[in-house]
Amino acid sequence: MLQIRHVSLGVALLLLSCAGSLTPALALPPAEDIPEEVLRTEIITEARSPIDGTPLTAAEYAELQAALEAGPDIRPQLSPQVENIITLLYIRRAIRSVFPFLLN
């Protein structure tokens, strides 16, 4: 009975060691996959529009990016009185941070 346990333990260890050596081969990517190093050096010549997803050439994509970055200024125009009040409020906040006991 003792020899059977030793033999079954030996067989189990042998099977585990064989299975462990097969695992790295199963983790390899398929042979038809392009290596990541090659993909990193590849120059991308086509792109998609960030607005609607249509395919663009590299030149069209660069033009669209430049147009989006230099887009219209959507900041609303304020009257000079309002701008003056906002400036005074910023100055008041700066003074209160230095002298909190003033301007109560």
C-alpha cells in the first residue's frame, strides 16, 4: 500500500512538471500576429474624425485638429463695469487671504 502511494505521488509530480513545461508554449501569440516592436515603428497614414468618425487622410486630420484648436472664442463679452467689478473682487480676495481680519 505504501509503495502504491509513492508511485502515484511520483506519477502526479511527473504529470505536473510536464504540464508546467507546456504552459509557456500555450501562452505564445499566434505566428501570424505582427510583433509590437514592428507596430510601434509603423507610420499611421489614416485616421478617423473625432467629430463624426469618418475616415480621413493624415493631411485632413492635421487640418481638422488645427481648426479645432484654433476654434472660435466662445467667451462672452462683458460690459466694462462688470469686468471692473470682477477685477475688484479678485483684488479683495487676495487682500483677505493676506489680512483675514480686514474687510469684514
